[in-house]
Amino acid sequence: MNLPQILTLVFAPSLYIVLSCCALAQFNLIFNGISSLAFHMQRTPALEALAPLLKAFVKYLESIFGPAYKFVPNPTHVLLVAVMLAFIVHRCPDFSYIPDLEPFAGPDPVVFDIGCNKAYDSAMLFEAFAPQEEFSRIVLGRFYEADEELRSSIVKVTKTDVCGACKDCKESFLKDSSYKRPAAHPLVQGRKLQVHCFEPSASNYYVLTKMHERFFGSYNKTTNGNELQLHRIAMSNYSGTADFPSDCDELCQLPMNKGSAAASSANAVPVTTVDAMMEQLGLQQLFLLKIDTEGFDVLVLQGARKALAAHKIDMVLFEYHGIGLWGKTPAFTLKAVTEDMEMLGYICYLEGKLLTRLTGCWNDAFEFKAWSNVVCVASTKPLQAVLRAYSLAPFAGRYI
């Protein structure tokens, strides 16, 4: 580990606990203030009309925390708020556990990258499972930056730079000496990694075709036989077609409002399900299903239900936040999705340097609707031991 990682391990947990205590103290003051205000409103004619609303709100808070004057944060409150703060601050994913999954990937791992965008996540998987290739996040970012046409196309849409909001092109498992493959688990010889990159956005797909031409050629493969296939297809819980914005950034969404300005510049794209695509491609197993559909990940999971029920998908990675269906549909909650995945035999964790187990450990504080990632693993697969280990200690190499 490098010095920043060591400092993070030493000081970050204590810092978040201190911040959590401060946040709870602040909440205690607000809670008592609101409770007192509700009482005095009843005696103030000018504010009397608002008193029932505030009183109902106080009653709701008291149903959760008890009377305001008795509220004393306990260790569970402190730890849950600390976890919530960590996920709010570190909204970009931390995939430090991914390389430790390599021994379990087998000789022919297949990945679906749904919402491929600029293929940085696909490149990350090549770093972990096919590091002999030149295809990495840093190399990919340099390629985009060096091509003036592609750089201008990306910047025009994202309004930032070629790296994206999370600065993906600055990250790599291979960029320095902090990551070394353990001698006990050498890279599987003769492995053929197969990544299927699904991207419905016309502007993003154009960029991907240029990337694909440079690194994979007309045969979709490198000289070592590792493969990346592009599909201009949207994934959901049905098969058909849908309008999709022609030019959009990393926050593209599938549903469109007819007659809107966005819809007028949209293109019809095919829509299908994970189950249908696996059957079409003749695939019996996915090592990883990665979903980034900006709030519509639940629909993709619904479209993969057959494969999930049969544990034909080893691991699922999806986003959770407050936009799209996460924010608009009361039935689509993280708790509901976690419980559904548990019924299908999957164990889910909130993703970060420290994985926070959700399955069997649910608390309503986890429903915070801030930008975060959830990883679920089939309980029947050996690789679930890796995620279980990372839920115990927040540093790379814990399992190995």
C-alpha cells in the first residue's frame, strides 16, 4: 500500500465517527428546537394555523427516535451516520476489491457492461483479469485526449473533460507499485476475457466505435484473444424499441417525455433484457453484470430475473441514488431490491473501501438516496468469500 492509503486507513474511520457525533449533536438541537417550536406555536395566534402540521412532523420523529428531550445517540446511530457520511463524501466508486476476484474468474469470464459510457469500467476489468493487454483506464484516457475529434466530442457533451465526473482516466490497478498480484494466485493462463459493452447513446457509441477500432479491430479481439463487443442496445425489463437522446452526458436515461426538446433530437434504439441477450449470444454464465443506467437499474435487474434465479450471474454491480426510478417510484427502494436479491440467493453490500453488508443487516438509515454503488454476489459462488472479507477490513489484499 502507498502512503495515502495507509493514512486513509489510520485516520478516516476516526474522522467519520467524530463527524457523525457532530452531525447527531446538530440533529439533537434541531429535534429539540422543532419540538419546542411546535409547543409554542399553539399559543401564538399568528402561527396557530401551522401548528398542526409541525406537531404531526414532531409526532413522526418521536415515533422513530422517542421524545426529543430523551433522545441520546447510541453507538448504532453513530456508526450508521458515519457510514452514510462516507458514502455521501465518496460518491465515486472504489473498486479496490476487484483484483482479488481474479482467481475466481475462471478461464472464460463473461461480463455485461450495461451503460458502458466511455468504457472506463470495461478497461478496469481488463486491468484486473487481462493485465497483459495495453487496454487500461489510463491508456484509454490518453487515447481520447490525443484524438482532437474525440476529445472535442466528449467535452462538448460532458462539459468537463475526457475523464468524466469521477476522473476515471486517472485510476488504474496497474499504474504504480501499490498493486501487486500475489504469487499464490498467478494469472490464469490462457484466459479469454469477454466483455459486452451496451451503450444506447449515439454520441457515446460513436466514441466507443473509435476506441474499439484502435484497441480491438474488426475481429473484436486482441492478439491474445481477449474480446470486447459493442452493442448499441438499451437494457430494461422488456424487448422492443425506445427513444433515447442523441447527445447526452453520463446521466442519460432511457424513458423520454414525448414532445420535449430532448425527444425531438432522440433516436429509436432497440431495447432488450439480460435474459434475452444471454440466450441470443448463447451464454450460459456471466461472471459480472455491471449496471449503470442512471436510475433505471431496477428494471435491468427485473430483466435478468431468470438468470439470477438460476445463479447464472456470479456477481451484480449497480448504482443507487435519488434520480430516475429510485427517486420517483416509492416501490423501488434499496431495501426492496436487497430483499428481492436475498430471495434469489444473493448477498448485497454497499460498495466502498469498506463493504457494508446490507443482506441480513438492514437498517433504514441505508435508504439515504445518495450516489453510491451496491454489489451483490451469489451465495453459492466461492467468490462471495472475497466480499465477506472486504466487509471486515477496508484495504486491498485482505482476502489474499
